[in-house]
Amino acid sequence: MTATDDWDAVGARNLLEGIIQSSGYKINYGRNGRGNRPLLKDDSIAKAKHNYTR
């Protein structure tokens, strides 16, 4: 992988992680006893109060 490709891949990963986290999830990179679940609900974000207006 070239340095430019690496830069683009890291940028894409960061954008995707931002979308996932803003949706109230976090990414499970390790095998920490939670099974094979790549996305986990982030309770700290899920409990945040949102003020949506239309």
C-alpha cells in the first residue's frame, strides 16, 4: 500500500467511525468475551438526552 493509499484508508475509516459513533454505537475491535459482535451499542451515548425539533 502506498503512503497516499494509507492516508486515504485512514481518512475513510475515521469518517465511518464518526458515522457509527454518532448513531450511538462503538466498534468492537478486540475479542473481549463479547462474542463476534463488531458493533456494540454505546450506553453512554444512548443515555444522552437529545432535543430534536421540527
